Amino acid sequence: MKSQSQDQNIQELKRLKSDKNAIILAHYYQTGDIQDIADFVGDSLALSQKASSNSADIILFAGVKFMAETAKILAPEKKVLLPDLNAGCSLADSCKAVDFEKFIKDNPGRTVISYVNTTAEIKALSDIICTSSNAVQIVESLPPEEKIIFAPDRNLGNYVLNKTGRDMVIWNGTCHVHEEFSLEAILRLKKENPDAKIIVHPECELPVRLVADFIGSTSSLLQFTKKDKGNCYIVATEVGIIHQMKKECPDKIYIPAPPIDSTCGCSECGFMKLITIEKILKCLKSETPEIIIEKETLLRAQKPILRMMKISEKLGL
């Protein structure tokens, strides 16, 4: 139940959005209260598509920094705000531009496909961007003989490699949330809930993927629980998506898969959880912090993202 101060904050947000012609975009990994006040909630692909096509003057991004950067790259004429610049990403941090540039030089003649979970500088070094929703299709859109560099997530890269059989060199990066799921705990939950289906994000490690009933992006996991005839799911991705699952199918049971070390029994991204309603309100009032990207980097990063979106649109993704 919302407190009086929460209601006041929400009403103030609505007023400010209207006055400033602002839109709030939120990722599925945000807390439920933020998802509920957002104008649009989605995964990285859907958020990119929304950022590139809206009539707002201001985009306030309830997510992490690389997502806000992507919005700025796709809508450079708009003011893009991120309520907390410390909302980073362990996966993006695992791939530094200076190291990646050397990696590309050490593996010449390859098309560079980078996951959206990267900095603007990494995107600027890439040929195509992908998300977990379209990574397999992006790779398969290239000629069979084309050699590929895939960065930065090794688990997603190996999942795509197993799906496509392509000639791929994979950067050794990981997401701390998806890397740390406990297989032992998942199997214990399955034993306690034999009718539950294990649904897993492709950024998870291979042993976790091997026990899955379904593997898919965040939005794919949501769609699976909506359409599937089952009633109980062990969910191996960031716990924020369960809020949307409960909204779509409140009668079903969703059990968060725990990491190896867990105090809450679920897997949360601490970076995502840095964003709060209070920070969003303060950010929209002051119109800071604002995402600024050097023009040359922005223009170079824009090309591989637009290439991804063109392929996705052609494939109906």
C-alpha cells in the first residue's frame, strides 16, 4: 500500500512529465514501484526501439548507464537523464575500450558483434549491436562463412555459438547476476516443486542452462510464462521481471532462483536498484544528471545500433 508521501511523489512526477514533455523508460529489472510509474517498461531491444521513436523532449531512463547512453545515441537531439550515474553494469565494466581495440586487432578479418550491455566506446568499435532477444538472429543474418567476434558476455556468446555453429571468438566477460546462480539451489527448488519449470536467461552459465525447460531473453521469459500452460516457474534471471509476471498472470507461482551467496533468497542487480522514485523525482526537477556523449563516439556508435534495429525490424523482432 502506498504511503501519502509516495502518492505525492507520483503526482508530482506526473505533473513534471506533462510540463516538461518528458517520458520515463524503465527496464524490467527495476523495482515494481518504478515499473508502475514508467511510461514504458521493456527489455533492452524494446527500450532501444522506444527511445528512437517517441515525441518527448526529455527521456528519463530508469535503468543503468549503458541503457541511457543507448537512448542518447538513438535520440541525440533529446535530453537524456539518468537518476544516478553510479548505476553501472558489471558486464559493461568487464570490457574496456583500450583492451577491446587490441582484441579486435589480434583477431583481424572478423565482424564485431557487441551485446548492448556495453559502453558507448565499445559500441563505436563494433559492426553490429545485439540484445539477448535477437543475438541468435543477428548472427544468423550474416553469411555462413563470415567470421565473428562476440563481446562481452561469454555465456551469451557460447549460447549463440551452440545455437548457430558459427566461427566465433568470444570476449571473456560476465554479468555478476547471471553468473552467480546456484545450480545446487535450483535443483533443490525443483525437487521441492516437481511441477515447476526452470526458465533461464542465456547469460547464465552452461550448467544452469542445461537444466532449463526454457532459455530466453527477459521479454521471452515473460512471454513464456504468459503462454505456457504450467502453473509454477523457477526464474533464473534478475528478480525484477517477476513483478511483470505477477501482473500478467497473478494466479501462477514464480520462485526466484537464488545465487550462491544470498541473504534475500533472490538475485538482484545492485546497480539497477540504485534507482528510486525519489531520485527520479529529483532528477526530473533539476534535469540532471544528463547523459553527454562526445559527438564522434556517438555517431560511430549509432551505426551498429541502427544496423541491429534494421535487421530486427526486417525479421519482425
